[in-house]
Amino acid sequence: MKIMWSQGAHPPGARPGGSHWIYNPFVLLVLRLVLAAVFIYAAVHKIGRPLAFADEIHAYGVVDYGPPLYVMAIVLPWLELLCGLSLVTGVFIRGSALVLLGLNAMFLAVIAKKTAGFMHIGTPFMKIYFDCGCGFGAAFAWKKLLEDALYLVIAAVLLAAPLHRFAIQFRRRSS
Amino acid sequence: MKILKSALLQAIVILAAALVVGFTFNALSRNGINPLKTPAKVPVAADSTQAGAEGIKIATLDEARQAVESGVPVIDARRKADYDDGHIPKAMLLDYYDMGMYKDQVLARLSSDQTIMVYCSELSCDDSELLAKELYSLGFTKLLVFKGGFAEWSAAGLPVERSAR
């Protein structure tokens, strides 16, 4: 195992180096750390209380009580934590970017659904306020939607970046 | 395309790791749950009947006061800070979001044939009902949920107890 400072953890076949400023290694590092901080924080607040988290997921009215819901309540916080740690260390950056892309798309969809429900009963969009069960307490829905959209974009950039630096890499020894 | 393929493989590894770590932690945790166990079907009555019957009953302010006066054990499902700021006299703290911390201590003082009353902050909080369901699944089947919570109790000028600091 060695820390790669100059060479990137890009898979064979990837273009070395991107031209867009967003693919600047330092920008990518900052994006990784921001996303990691958010998801590690969120995970820590959910780990160890699966029953309460199951109720929070259930409140979205998408998954009913049953084994799938409980498995989600047990695994989801750990998935977030592992993705966060992966982004910090640089191990499997693209894999966790892909997972977070999927998770955020899902979060956006269910929060949008719940928000639409509130609008349907006549609550003005800007005043919709609820606890999304994300681990950060109650918040305005518009802020939450904006935040999640931002995380979605960051995850997409990390996934698409041709080169990541400051990453721990496992390499087979060449003999 | 190769990037996506390697990302997909990595994602599968991360997912598998989360499954393993999550279930291991869940098995060892005091708050762990059995995902295959269908939760006990809890009979929730919308209108309250008298205390002492099976199931979870919603209690009004009057019924809550009577329950407290007749010595029914009371559980406060809120956070410790809220509890310390003021609670129904003799209520025991059992933070719903930190069950592991208080569960053993509180449950040791209860018996399953007793009627138990649970409350949280106010009408809009669900923690008292969630906690009642949890207690029901643990075998405490005679439960009262005081929906008005501490807000209604203190607004009615009923006695409040504060924790010594």
C-alpha cells in the first residue's frame, strides 16, 4: 500500500488528466472531503438506532414495515459511513461516488414526493418544513432539495473525474 | 466505459462491506433488531377507554392526570435535557432515541401486568407512540399514550418536577 501523490488512481484506459477546472486535483480533493464530511456526520447520527431510523424511513410511505425496511435501516447508515471513509482515504473513490449518486437520487425522489404531498394539502412550497430522517433534524424542504441536488452533482463529478490524486492505492508488486 | 465498470465493481464491494459490517454491528448492539421478525401487531385505539385494558390507548389530559394520581408509572420519551428542564412528577426518563442507555434501568422498575403511561413533548411528536409500540413488543401490553405531552401538562398548571443540577 502506498499513498499516491503524483500519480492518480485512475483505472487502466482512463484519460490521464482532465482539462476542465473542476477536475483540478485540489478541487476534487475538496469536493471529496465535503461529501465525506456530510455523509459521515449523517451516518453517525443513525448508527445504533435502527428501530427509530426504520420509523423515519417508513414515514415516507414508500416502504412498508417488513424485512426490506429493517435491512435498509441496519445497512444504510453503514453504507454512508463506508462511502465517507472511502472518499477521505481515496480507496474506491469511484465506487463510493457511484453509491452516493444512487443514494442521493433516491433521497431526492422521496423528499420530492413528501414535499409534493405537503403542497397537495395547500402548504406553500417555501414553508414546507419536516425532518427528512437524514440525520440532521428538521429542515426546510427547499433547502434539503437544493442540498441533495448539490451532493448529487458532486458525486457525479467524482465519478466522472479522469484522475484522482491524494488517494491511498493498493498496487500489486510488479516483479 | 471502463471507468463505469470499475466503479460498479467497487460499488458492489462497498455494498457488500456495508451489509457485513451493518449486520455484525446490529447483532452485537444493544439496540439491535431482528429484521426478519414481523413487529407485533399493536392494537391502537383512537378513542381512549379506561386504563388497565390491553393495547395502546390514547389518554386525554384528564385521564393522564388521573393515571398519575393513581400511581401509574410514567415514562418520559424525550431527551435528557428536556427531561431535566421539567417533567411530570415521578416520570422516568427513557429517551426513545437512546433506548440502550436507559432501557434496562427503566424496565427493571416496571412489571408487564401494570398499566404504563408514556408521553413526549407535545401533540405533534410521535416518540411517545413509537416508544409505546416498542414497549408493547417487549411484553408491556397495557399502555397509555398521553398525546398532549409535557406541553399540555405544564400549560394546564399541573405540578412539574425538575431534576436537581
